[in-house]
Amino acid sequence: MIRHVVAWKLAAEDAEERASHAQRIVSDLHALVGVVPEIESLSAGANSLDLPGNWDVVLIADFADEAALDAYQVHPEHKKIAEFIGTVRSDRVAVDFTV
């Protein structure tokens, strides 16, 4: 199994706008469950504590193997969300590891 972990820093300077973007991302990611068949499990959340160095949103998703992760990456519904995230993020970090 491959665990896919991604975190984003959002670009908005305004805290309310940043929170709105974070909530949309979280909601949109959760909506992929049942739509993208390769997703084994998915959890996403917005940062709850305003601590220095914290990132704004995180995704943790499990896939059967690398081929399933690759299929998720190109799924049209994932691509829609990725496109939106690309317009509101300032940075992205990811780690994929075997569970």
C-alpha cells in the first residue's frame, strides 16, 4: 500500500480568505471518496492551530499501489481540485511511502 501525504501553504494573506480556501480544498478532497475508485482511504484537514511554521491544509490518502496512485493523479475529478489548489497555494510538499 502507498500512503500519499501532501501539505499546502495557501497564498491568501487575509485569514478569512485563507480559511475559506482551506475549507473548500478539504471538502473537495473528501468528495473524491467513492468517485475515484483507486482511493482506499482519505483524510484531509485544515490547520487548527495558528502556530509558526504550520501549513494550512493536509491530505493523507492510501492507494493499493503506485499504479493506483498514478490513476488517481490523472482522474478528471482530481485534476479539477488540483487546478483550484494551484490557483490558491503558495507552496506544496508531498511524501509517498509504503505502508
